[in-house]
Amino acid sequence: MTEISKQTTGQKVSNKPYDLAERTLNFAKAVREFAKQYPKNHLNLHDLEQLIDSSGSVGANYIEANEALGKKDFRMRIKISRKEAKESEYWLKLLKIDDLRIETIRVPLEQEARELTLIFSAILQKNQSA
């Protein structure tokens, strides 16, 4: 996420590991900045809306997982976070265009969506006993 933060939000980035709630929030914010810069036409507006929805849902469901009523509820929310991260990656792939300026923003976002998917998969694997 360090590249995303630098490119889209201008935030100073430290070497400290991200809190996952903060990381998912930064991902959703970076996606919104990307959407502002992406060229708009009637063909891609729906895709951008879908991307914005799924990127925000990653973190929202992670926050809900941390307030879960039990292990089963926790696992379900983490599964939804993983699903939304995968969906965000899909929309980002679909929004690939021949514009270097846009691609320098899109590619790290796609990578971050993939990394979030892997993180949520690891959390599920670790909590497999539920």
C-alpha cells in the first residue's frame, strides 16, 4: 500500500506495518481518488461505481468481523472481506486502459486488492477450526 499512499493521497509513509483496518480504509480512499481521475464515459461509469462499492466493503466487513458475535460470524465477515477484495481486483482489471498516468495508479491498486485477498485468506486459514 505504500505506493498507493504516495501516488494518490500524498501521505507520508512509514516502515511500520499497517493496521489492517487502516490499510483497508486507505485502499478505499485510494480507489476513490483513482475514480476521480479516471476518464468518464457511459461505458465505464458502472464499472467505477462497482469498484467504489466493493473497495469500501472490504474494510466495512473487516470492522464488522472485529465486532463479531462469535467465531462463525467472524469467519463469515472475513470471507465477505476477501470476496470484496477479489471483486475490487476484478473491476480494476476491467478498467485497464492505455493511459500511462492512469495505469501508474491502477496497477498498485490492483496489487493491493490481491494482497488484501491473500491476507484475508491467511486469516481464514488461521481460524479454520470454527
